[in-house]
Amino acid sequence: MTRQRPVPETVTAAERFAAASGFTKSCSREVGRLLAATAAAKPHGVVAESGTGAGVGTAWLHSGLGPAARLVTVERDTPLATRADDAFADDPRVRVLAGDWRLLVPYAPFDVFFCDGGGKRDDPEAVVGLLAPGGILVLDDFTPSADWPPRFQGEVDELRLFYLTHPALTATEVLTSPGASAVVAVRMA
């Protein structure tokens, strides 16, 4: 039996906060471990997140953050952003912004970008444009599809297809649980 690393305390604290506040859109632990691994792959990188929420994804990214890396995350719900800012106030590598996802633009290009909120659907081309060459993009909350092109609710999933076939990206879909998948893409140099 394979043993996984323990869940970081910052993650369990964020999960407790999410549960107490009724926030139900946090990433799963499977996606969280993927986020920690992508952040760890860029130990000197700029890591970004759109959609801080209750801070669960932020905490997973933080758990993989190298000593020379920086993490910037944005949340449009000001009370949630304030809570996340408080949770990471002791770490100067972490910056929490309150507002629209476009507040991330001045911090780009990103070596890792977990696009879980704004941008993913409303401006996917801009999302790709925020990646550094070799930058890793993670998008979760997809339903696995055995079809090509991928389908969701009987229709071609145009959003997923956009990221999987974008000419500037090398991308794949990763099963994160039996009923969920994530698109992981790397911006070509």
C-alpha cells in the first residue's frame, strides 16, 4: 500500500473554514495534490490562482511553493479574500488580491496558473497569454468524457476542447477521481 504525504495543516484549516462558512466549491484533495506537485515543479517560479475561494487550493499551492517562489491569488468575494490574506499573512511569498481575476495581469507571466475562477470561461485566450514559456496551466471541474471531441451533457465541450487543442499548449486530461478530471497544459517555448 502506498502512503501519501500527510495533508498540510494549512489545507485542513482552509477545509475547516470552508465547511464552517458553507463554501462548497473548494478543490478536492486529489486536485490539491496535483497543485502541490505543479508548484513544486517550479521552485523559483511565479505561481498564480484565479478563484481563491476559502483558500483550499491556495493552501495546496503553498504547500509545494519553493523558498524562492511567489504565489499570487485573487478572489472576487472580499470577505473570502480577506480571510485568505489573514491565513497567509506570515508568508511574504504569498499575495492575496480582492477583486476581478484581471488583477493578476501585472504579476504575469506565470510558471504555474491554477485557473479555477475568472478567466477560465470568459477569456480563455487571455489565460493562455498569462503563461510563461514552459508554464503549467491547471483547470479542474471537468466531467470525464470517453468521446473525442470531449462531450458534456450530450454536447461538444468547447471550453475543454479549446484548452486541449490550443496551438500554444501541450495539454492532456487527467482523471482526478472516477467522476472528475482536470486539464493540465504546458505553454510551449
